[in-house]
Amino acid sequence: MKIIKLKDYEAVSQRASEFIIEQIKHKPNTTLGLATGSTPVRLYEKLIEAYEHKEISFKDVKSYNLDEYIGINRNHPQSYYQYMHKHLFSKIDMKDEHIYIPNNDIDQLEENAKKYNNALNKSFIDLQILGIGSNGHIGFNEPGTPFGKETFIVELDEQTRKDNMRFFNSLSEVPKYAITMGIKNIMRSKCIILMASGIEKADVIYEMIHGSVTEDLPASVLQLHPNVIVIVDEQAGSKL
Ligand code: GLP
């Protein structure tokens, strides 16, 4: 694992954007793995700036999102489908047919998970962006998830639902289930960049890097991946 500790959220976003921009310049038909949550918002703004300045084009880029809530439909403002269109896709030249986000259609969940997994397995993610949950989840792989899992339906942890309550009006509105890439899918990526900022991530970042590799802290599996870059700000990296 390569650890990069920078001053603040802005610097973390800047450095992560530089990796992605370089990757797309080097390989215009790059396949990205994309994350949601608060952490990558500024990164996406920086990618949009690079596109607007004609530094890069996304016309041949493909992307796979990590996860999607179940129980709210795609048009709900907090669906990850809406998040991705709002923060990135509506502002760049990605082709609709190159955008993969797990389909949360309630009638066909298992089938959709299988389809998403097949698409993922036919492709190869060059660069996967990750955030990290305060309980160590990546994507929505909650503590206890076997490392061998591929795309599946997950019941969200109480901690995760509480953490994500800030995006909803109340805890009861936060979805209880999600569809997520599994750890095995994430570990197939050629390169992984995990970003974290803020003091509330300090403990989990320490454990992910220095703790034992355990399914109780899903992100610890990244210690076994040959090409992981962890970019943290001073607060998230304060225990390192
Ligand atoms: C969410 C997402 C993750 C994200 C994590 C941290 O629930 N499923 O992909 O990395 O939690 O979110 P944040 O960046 O808002 O702290």
C-alpha cells in the first residue's frame, strides 16, 4: 500500500484527480470504478474542470459504480443513479451506454445482481475509486462480508444507516438494503485509490492499514492487493 498524506480535503481531491486524469490520458478507453458518498464530490468537480479545459475526454471511458440503494427508485434524489448524474455524468461527455450502475428494480433484484456481476466479469476495472465507511465498509460490503463475495444484495449495518441519515429526513427513510459489488469484484481492479478525509475516519484508516486482515473490517482486505494508493488528509491520517 502506498500512503499519501496531504493537508486537507481539497489536496486529497486534487491528488486523486491527477491520478485519474493521467490514467485517461495514458489510456483513453479506461474503465473506472466509481464511488459515491461525500468524499469523491470534489474529485468529480475536478474531473469536470479537466474535461471543460479539454485536458481529457470521457467519450471512450467506461464506468462501473460500486453500489446502489434498494427501496428508493432511480428518480429519488438520494439514489446513487441521481448522485452520479448530478455530480459527474451530466457534465461530461460520457456515453450512456458506457455507464453501469447497479439496477435496483425491486422485482428482479437477484437477476440484476447476476447481470451486473456478469458485465463486471467481462470487463476489467483499470482504476477503482473507493471511500470508506466509519465501520470499515467499502462499497456496501459491511463487516462480516466474506472476502469471496461477488455482486450481492446486502442488509445495511445500523451504523451505516446512521452515518447516511444526514442525506435523508430521518433514519426511517434511510434504505435498509443495497446492491453492491463484492470484495472479490473490487479486488480484481488493476489499481485502487482509497480516499478519506476528516477526523471521524482516523481510527478506521489506522485499522485498515495496521490492523489484521479480517472480514470484520472489510477494507483491511486491501492490504492483500498489489496496487493500492491511500490518499488521506491530516485528520484522517492523524493516527498513522
Ligand atoms: C457510503 C458508500 C461508500 C462510501 C462510504 C463513505 O455509504 N456506499 O461507497 O465510500 O459510505 O461515505 P462518505 O464519503 O460520505 O464518508
